[in-house]
Amino acid sequence: MKGLLKNFTYLIICEKTKKAAIIDPAYAGKKLKCKLKRITAYLKQNDYNLEYIINTHRHYDHVNGNEFIQSNTNAEIISYNSGLRENDLIEFGEIRLKVIETPGHTADGICLYCDKNIFTGDTLFVGDSGATVSKDSDRQKLGASLRKLMTSCPPDTIVWAGHDLGKTKTTTLGYEQTHNVNSEEYRLKGM
Ligand SMILES: [Zn+2]
């Protein structure tokens, strides 16, 4: 689902246990808030139990749907700022999302890994990487974070980015190693 600034919001469901989590609920204006209402209605209709609202970082366009989703589900809001750290596992049903700390776009950035899928927030996009224009941005750290992703996850890991900015909706870590516009600057090639 797309929201403000072409944000992606991801809903992850364990079909077996009906437990679920949402990543970066975002909206812009009334019309898009309706899309969050569709998500909460969908959860209710299917008896899905939303346990977590996970934020990849604190930027407004990734967190502004938190309260709306929480008031409709009582899910817990979690992020780096609530205490998530490297290698923590977020568990709901049979799904385990592993936390990878990826500072650079902001100091509080995290990515979430599960079974060759990675949710990258604004750390990595299809063809590009996050801007480093916030007060706590750090390009060197962003480069180190991207190299960490490339070395700690398999190359065929599917990337689910925080914004719909690329030619395709998804990509893989291996593809981005050589094709990302910043792969040279961040020394991603040949890793
Ligand atoms: Zn951001």
C-alpha cells in the first residue's frame, strides 16, 4: 500500500496463527487514511490479530499512521527508539523478523530480515539508497550499513523498500550490489 511520498506500508501475517505485524503505517490526507481504515477492516474481517506496529525509523512519513492503527488494534509500537537492537527477534506466530541496525539515513534506522526477505525502510531503495540530509544522517555509516546488509544476507534476498521510487516494486540485494547508483561510492561491488 502506498501513502505519503509514495511510502510503502507492509502487512505481514502468520496465516497459521492469525497473528500479524505492520511495518511503517503511513498516510497523507483523508483519502489515504481510508487506506489505513481498509487495513484495519481487513484485519477484523479475517480475525487477524495485529501484535506489532514496527517503524524502520522515526521520520514522520513512516510513523504518522501509528496512532490510527494502534487505536484500532492495540498493537504495540516498536522501533530502535523503543529499544530494538541488533539481532533482536520480533516474533508473532511462526514469523520471526530479525533486527539489523542500519544507521546512516538516520541514526535510528533498522532493517528487518526474514527468510530471504528484507524490509529496508529508507536505508535501501530499488536502484538508490536513502538521502543523508537529516541532522543525524551520516553517509559513511550508511555505506557501512549497506555493506553489512550485503555481507550478512544472501544475495537473492528480496528487498522491500520504504518508498516506491524505483523502476520495479522490489529488487534483490545481489542486484543492488552492482546496479545501485551508489554502489561505487559505498563500495558494494565485488563483496
Ligand atoms: Zn526517512
